Amino acid sequence: MSSQVKGKTVSNALTTEYEENLPLSSSYENAMQALSSLITRQKRGEQSHIAGRYGKLQRMSMYLKILGLEDRIAELKVIHVSGTKGKGSTCTFCEAILRECGFRTGLFTSPHLIDVRERFRINGLDITEDKFLFYFWECWHLLR
């Protein structure tokens, strides 16, 4: 996702409910536990138990609205790469070309190998733990 998609900021009080008085690494562990709690272990093709009355696209649109990102998303120029092989390499290559041409870039790839922050790059740089925690908890609280 582009670095332009930052949404509105919230007060530090809101983002500290899960991390109050904890060292950064402990706070990061809390974020990873919260993120892991969303994994369903559902197999591809199975009906989702959280789908309810909304499809995936409708639910994503609702999330964007709750996060206040609808207008920001509409402003982005997005390259979406799909297929079975080479997506990460293709995206990394395109992102490097765009940066070399002077564009501000954001790169999201999936899956990650070791750390979830590997998925996010802003202008060619990995997202910092501090920045990840800030935006993770902001989204977590707003979407809860």
C-alpha cells in the first residue's frame, strides 16, 4: 500500500491500550499476538464463518470507510500483480524503476518469510517497528 495511505492520526492514548508501560519489543509481541488472533486456519474454498451478509469486497470497502481512507485510496495509482510465480520480483522491480524515475512509492507483498514488516516498504525502505506499531494499533482500535 502506498505511503500516501496514512489515514488520519489518532491520539497516543488510543494506541496505547495494549502497549501501556511496555518496552517496544513487548509491545511488538502484543501486536503479533493480536494479529495472530485473526488467523482462522480456514482452507481455500471453504465458506468463511465471518462473511455474514457481506462479501469480501463489501467488507473491505467498509473497512476503508471506517479508517477514513476512501478518498485517499481513490487518489492512488496502483499496480496490482497477480499470478502464480514471480509476483514479488516483478513488484520489487517495478517499484525500483518508479523510485528511480522520482515517484514516491509504497510496496506491499505477501507472504512474509520471517517478520510481518517485510510486507511493507515505503520509498524502498522497510517500515520501522515504531511506524508499524503506530498504524497497526490505530487500525486495530478503529476496526474493533
